[in-house]
Amino acid sequence: MSRKVIFFGNGYEYSMAFLRVLLAHEDVEVVAIVSPVSDPVERHQLRSVMGRGLMARLRDSVQSLLQIGPDSFFAQLARAARNTDAMLFWPERVNAPEVIEELANFGADLGVMAGFNQIFKDRLLEALPPIINIHPSLLPEYRGPHPEFWIIADGCEVGGVTIHEVVRKIDSGAILAQESFPVEPWLTCGDYQDRAIAEGEVLLAELLGQEMSEWERLPQRGGGSYKPRVEAEHVQLPFMLPAMDVYNRSRAGAPWMRIVTWVERSWWSGPLERGVPAQAEEGWDAELVALQLSDPVPFVDWASDDPPGTVWRTEGRGLAVVCNPGVVFFRDVRWH
């Protein structure tokens, strides 16, 4: 039952975990790894060591890719697949005709997608074998690129992971496997991702152990929800929300993003004294200092006479934020 597989992903852990499942499976041959590079700086770094080509055999490229940096995502890919004959593709656009043509030539049986950041168009889907995606939510809820963030931010008590067929409409293909897990109120986005990986690895291994013709397919029938890509505005201090919502927003960003706000530089560097309004606008200002907040503790019943958005410095360089209602204490504050 050996099958050839094309993997679509990147070098970050959510993606790498499922690539490792494929590489370790005795009935899977990973023939290609596709990881687009659209960032100009990253493309320049890659071309400086790999030339201007579209692809290279990973086995022959490990040392070149490590020159970019031992922690770069291409170095991660190279180390994971250094003992395979897989080809590495780094196109700017996966839907480019020349990319589709090269991938179609592999004669693969299946595509597996995890953490991929481009949308497949009809031409690619028609030219390649069936593609499945490992999505960290209980579809049809929380379609979109960053479901972990929004599941935590919304205070959900249950999350999960879904493996589904890839179709033109985002995260809307038939469900092949799905598993739920609890989301405790202290869980961060990173913790959630770890659980999704653990459950998803089991589901993927089970599917790979079956003939594709045996897979049960459950159509997604309407409903559900879609959440947007996480932008800088989504981690600005939302002090007009209740304290528990502010707390949830903070843990939704952890450990990769911190809640951000701005205060007067003179106030932050001065003695502990009165509270001041946080600045809810982004932009460089010599009179303001940007505070990056984490490690929150919510006090939902704390009544304050100060209006929402008032911030107080605490001993040990923490920050208390008046919410609407309640107060959140941030025990870890970085500034610049």
C-alpha cells in the first residue's frame, strides 16, 4: 500500500510534527516538500545559498540551507528530511503554472497540508492528487488561518483538530477524521497547539494505515464560522472589554505575541503614583513607550472608580489595567 506523498507546509512546529509522521511511516514516500517564500528578505537569503532555481534535492542541500541559520525554517526542514530523496520547492506562489507542472510530474498519490499559508486554486486542485489538511479546530467552526488564537480569545471550553479534504472553498472539504479535547481557562495558544498536534498525529497515522478508498467522508453542511488572520490590531490592549475577555486575549497570543499598549514615557520611568489612560493607538512617538504585556491575572469582580483603560504600575514592574468591568494584572511587562 505504499503511496507517494507531497507535503505542503513550513518549518514551524505545527507543520513539522506532521511531516515527521509522514517521514516515519513505512508505507509513505515523501517525494516533495513545498514551502513557499513570499518574504523578500527570506527569498534573498535562500537564493544566496541555493541559487535562483525553483527546487533542490534536500539530501544534497542540507549544508547550504543550514547557512541561512540553524533555527531558520528551511534548516528545520532540511534536518527533518535529510535522509530522504524528497525535493524541496520554495516558490513564491504555489499556484504558478510552472510549479503545478513540476508537482504533477511526481505522480503522487496524495497531498498532505499542515500550516500552509496559501490558498489552492482550481487549476492546482485539478492537476494534483487529492490533498488533505490538518486543521486545529472542530470544523466547521473556526475556519481560517489562525483558529487557535480565536478559540482561546473567545474563551471556548472545547477545541479539537480536524483532517479534511481540500477544496476551493477554505476549510470546507469533507471531514475525514476529527477529535475534540478540553480547553481549560489557563491554556495558552501554544498549549492548545501542542494538544492539536498530539491528537492530529494519531488521526493522520490512522488514515495513512487505511486505503484511501476506505476513508469515511462526512460533508460539511453549511453553518460554521470563519475567523480572520491575526493582525497587530488584534493584540492591542482591548480594555473596553470585560476583564475575562482581556485575560483570554492575552493567553490567545501566548507564547508568540504579547498584548501591547502605549503610555507616557515620563510616567513609566517615574515613581509609582496615579493611574493614567493607556494609549489605544499604534505609531512611534518619542513621548510614548510601548508596553508588551503577558502573564495576566483577571479579577472579574474588582470594582474600580477609574474609567476603562486606566493603567496603574505595580511593584515589580507589573501593570494593572482597568477593564469594563473588572481589572487584569499583568505580571510580566516588557517595554521599548
